[in-house]
Amino acid sequence: MTIIGQVRFNARLRRMEARKPDPAKKARATWLMQAGVDLWDAAGSLGMTVAQLEATYGHHHVDLQKQSATAY
């Protein structure tokens, strides 16, 4: 492999590593949502926007679960 090929391979590998989900972050987000923490505070502590937090972990939020439970 040439030097340029190795550089491109390493760059691709770093991009793939950056996309891996972080299990600790996922657990923390889930716990924050289940605890009913304010979305703005939870998103800030996780380093994401409120929209990202709602889209990814919104189904864990306690208010959503309460609404679902009382719908029947």
C-alpha cells in the first residue's frame, strides 16, 4: 500500500470510529429521560441539541409514558 493509500485508509477508519455509539452516553440519556429531567438541561449535559435528544431518546421520557398509560 502506498503512503497516500495508507493515509486515506486511516482517515476512513477515523471517520468510522467517530460514528460508533457511546454506550455510557446512551445509558445517561435514557436515565435522564426516565427521571423526567428538563430536556434543555439533559441535552446540554449530553452535548446535543434538544431536537437530537427528543428524536433519539424521546420515547424514554416519563411524560410520554404517562400520556400513553392514561390514554386507555
